[in-house]
Amino acid sequence: MSELVTQLEELHTGALAALAQTQTTDETRAWHGDYLGRKGKLTTLLTGLGQLPREERPAVGKRANEIKLALEQALEERQAATAHDEMTAALSAEGIDVTLPGRRPLTGRYHPTTTAGREIVGIFQRMGFYVYDAPEVETDEMNFGLLNFAPGHPAREMQDTFFTTNPDVILRTHTSPGQIRAMREYAPEPIRVVLPGKCWRNEDVTARAEMMFYQVEGLAVGHNITFSDLKGVLLKFFNEMYGEGRKIRFRKSYFPFTEPSVEVDVDCVLCGGQGCRMCKYTGWLEIMGAGMVHPVVLQNGGYDPAVFSGWAFGMGIERQAILKRGIDDIRYFYDNDVRFLERVA
Ligand code: PHE
């Protein structure tokens, strides 16, 4: 027997032993390179085949081929086994422990402003008011002019305005311009509408004031709409919103678009009028502005003030959420701090 055959047999045994040691698919790949690859041990050994005497070559060549096939076969089996082991290990490592307690999925919920706004609007809807949607970006004319603010009137300064690049187009400072839009759409039919929505004022942000906030406007126009209707509707509203037995009071005030104008207070919902921090020890909470629609505004809305009368009110929505939920700072509302939203929602 030639030296080469001995070497082949040794290589065969050695290769099988080495293959048995491999644990991972990476190792079997490396093994393939070591023995069967282009520069592997078997390939290198077979280059010696050419130097053999001619008559020995067929037998040695045949044996070499058998060994090569046997090694390829053994590799295939080993690869299948290591792949299976790796899969099993990975599956048990990533396995789900079904005995662990579950994690509650985060669910969305309404923002406190949304809840309070819907509650307010709902109360008026049940009294027969329709919801009227008016734009947030307004003309100076709608926001001020048609509401009877004279140009340069100091009342404009009560509502510091955000302007667009076009000074005639502004972010509305209150929901009152919606009064004009609703009247113009329905005049000369009588109307009862509420107008909820966003407003902006260029103010210093404090615990009580944000630059962006929500209001609900109310408006009733008809042939025989009186100041006592206003008082009755508002008393009904406060009893629905804050519980039966509420007291309200009107204090004289000024708005260019109402005459007479009032501030509407409710007896403190926290202390019931005894006096506390919330009501600044007055027993009363200031909730909204209101009044009889000014004849000029009725006219601008398309109603003849000799025939029609009306009243309007406007209140901040956040303030109602604050009172109902005991929130002490309006800045929480739009900070988007999830801890606040989860606690109050
Ligand atoms: N628009 C007024 C404000 O924002 C509130 C108001 C509305 C007053 C309607 C009277 C009538 O302060």
C-alpha cells in the first residue's frame, strides 16, 4: 500500500473525530474549510495523486473519492444536528413564561378639557341649543370690528392678540366672533347655539392663564329673549354642572358686544360659600361673562334690533375642569405630562 493511502485513512479518522467535536454551525463551517475546502487537508493530499505510479492511481483515487463522499455525508449530518441544537437552545432561551403576571395595555382616554367641554355642551344641548362650529383663525373684523370694538378701543387691550403675517388675520381671542357667523347663517330665524373651541391670547403664562385655552360661547336670539331668560338658563346650567341648589349672582361688567354686561358668579363649589382658598375667601367663583347682545351686534348679524333681542355668554372650559377635578394649575393641561393625564383623565 502506498504512503498516500495510509495518509488518507489517517485523515479520514482524524476528520471524523474533529467533526464530532464541533458544536455550532460556525464550527462545522470551519471544519469544512479545514478538510474539504479548496485549501483543505484532503484537497492538498490529493494533489499527491499525480506522483503515484500509474497502476496504483485508480485504486487510490477510488478510495480518496469514497473518503471525500463519506466526509461530505458526515458533515451534512453534523450540520443538521448542530442546527437543531441551536434552534432548541434559542427557543428555550426566548421562551415565554406564561406564569408571569400580564402587563396592562395603555389605553387612550379623553383629555380633561374634552370631558369638561362635552359636559358643558351636553347640558345646553339638552336645553335645545345647537352646536355651531366656527373658525379658530379669524379676521380682525370678525373678532373685534363686528363685535362693536371701536378701532383703538382700549377693550382690545384686554385681549392681547396673536397676529398672522397678515395683520387683518388673527388667532381668535375669544369664541364671540362665532356669534356673528351663526347669526349671519340663520337670520332672521331665532337661534339658540353653543360654540365651543380654542382661543389664543398673548399673555404671560401663569397658574391661571395659558396662551391657548378653550371657551364655550352661548347665544340666543329671538323675538322675546330677556335678561331673566339668561338668568334662568344659567342657573339651570350651574345646577346641572355643579349640583342642585347652586346660587348665582350677576355683577355689572363691560363688554363692547353686550349691553348690559355682567360677570356671572356661582357660590363656591368647594366650600359652598363659606370661604376657602379656591374662592379667595369670598364664597363666590367667577365663571363667565355674559349680557344682552348689543343692538349693533344684532344688526351686524343680520337681525333687526327693533324686532329681535338676544343674550350671549362665554366661559373658559379649563376653569370648569379645574373646579370639578380640583386641579390647581392650568399649565398642567397642555404640558402633555402623561402622569397628569393618567391621574385626572
Ligand atoms: N368674549 C368674552 C371674553 O372672552 C366673554 C363674553 C361672551 C362676554 C359673550 C359676554 C358675552 O371675555
